[in-house]
Amino acid sequence: MTIQKPIHQSPLLGCPPGTIYVSNNLSDPFASFRSIQEAIDSLPSARSAIILIAEGDYGENVNVTRDAPLTLLGQIPPTSRVNEPKYSLSSDDNTLLSATSNLVHIFGTNYVHSGNDDATSAVLTVAPSLNASLIGAGPTGAPLQPLRGNCDFRAYNIDWSNRANVILANRGCGGGITAWKGTNLTDAPNNRYGVYVSDSKIIRSPDANSTTVTDGQCSLGRPWNDLATTVYLNTFMDDSIRPSGFTPWGGTRPTILNTTFYAEFNSSGPGGNVTARIPEEHILTAEEAQTFTLETVLGHPSWIDFDYRF
């Protein structure tokens, strides 16, 4: 139902009754709304809803505060191979097999000013209130909010990006690629909260300022507290990465405690050479890396649609 229809045909053909169609193309006669947020705000609070979004670039920040189920569907090209998953990762060679390209791009332009919370730059926020969306919300961050949020929100075939027009290319590597604040087992028993980077590439931005030196300058991460966890799996790293890999918290915290967990498996590229990594880092074996999978970290959560075929 998300495949683009011929121009004379309703894009809602084949969609469930009640599906709302959004298009920012002013000449599209089928659209009920020109803005995604306007469509969301129009929804009654007590029933599930589906919003179909037409091809286009949507410059807006999307906020979902309702607790009733909501699905956002982006249109896909008529040539999409419907019977294949959008992507699949081969466990043998980690090859990314793309079956389609997203036609819907939602972007924001907000960036974090001094004194602002990171949540102000989010392009998509799913939370019952602003206070509930603040970074680090919970027992070790912003106060918990006595509000019920959305536990059945889904978005398919949509690219989300922040296009803030700020000069970040000359900042170098700053405090590291990751900076994680862990949560103790008392507040969250058996938690495996952390940063997990898998089957990815870490490369210098092609639009970085030519005068910015990144070779050997970027750390894979630093702690935000002594419970930080960061794991890289099957990741290509260019020569921007420091030979030592990770760095300490800094300042008055020059050491990495044994409650901090840093690890890599099968890193490749010039920055993937682990021979000079700090002794506190764990270089995983293939068997050890199997303990860091989607299922072992997240379980099999109902909010991930494992069977989705766009």
C-alpha cells in the first residue's frame, strides 16, 4: 500500500480505511494535510491511526505525544521489490543488500545551543511531554514524569536527518564519537544499556574543512560515568581513529574503572588496527561477540517489526 500509484490514482488505494494522506506538493489533490505534524495533531486521542506520507522533503520536527497506536508510512518507488526485505545483513560477509530507496525525507534544522538539552535538536520525539523527552530522563538523569507515553509507534520507509546549518566541520573530534552514561543494576536490574555500533563505517566527512586535522585524533568514545558501555562490531574505521581507541573521562578522572566496558570485534580499515588499544579495552573473540546481538541486548521487543516487508 506504500508503493507510489500512478498520478491519476488515489495514493490511498489499498490502504486501511481511515488512513490519512499527507503531501507537501501543493498540486496533489488527494492530500488532507501538507504537514506531517498537522496530521498528527488532528488525530483523536483514543484510536489507532495510520498516516501515509507522499514523496518529498519535509522540513519539520515531528512530536508524538499521544499514547494511542500510530504508524507513519513513507511512499516507496513503483519499482520496489515488494517480496524482499528492505535490507538484510549476511552474517557471513556483512553485505548490505538494498532493495529500495526511501522517497520521504524528514529533516530538522535545530541545533543545541549552550544551556539547551539535546532533546531540542531531535527531528523525531516520541514522548508525552517535553520534560519526559529530556536527555538522561530517569533515575540518573532528569526527573521521571508521571505520564504515559506512546508504546506502539512505528515508522517505515522514512529518512530522518538533522540539517542544522552550523559549522561543525572544523570542530575536529571533540570528546569522542560516543559518550555514554550508564545506569546501575539497582535502578534497572539486568540492564545492558549502552552504545552498540554494528556493521558500520566511521569516516571523515567529505565536507569537513580542509584545515581540520582528524588523522589519529578521534577516540571511539569516553565515559560519561563509570558505568559506560560501548561496543563496536564489524566496523570499518578510517585513519581518523586514535590508535589507543578509547579515552578516559578526563579532568580529575584520568583512569577507566573496571565498571566501564569498552569492546571491539573485527574492526577493519586504517583505524581498525587494535594492537595499540588501551589495556582496559576488551578485544572480543567471535564467540564473545555473539553475546552482543539484537536479541541478547534488546530481547525480542514487540515494538520492532521483525517480519516487516515494506
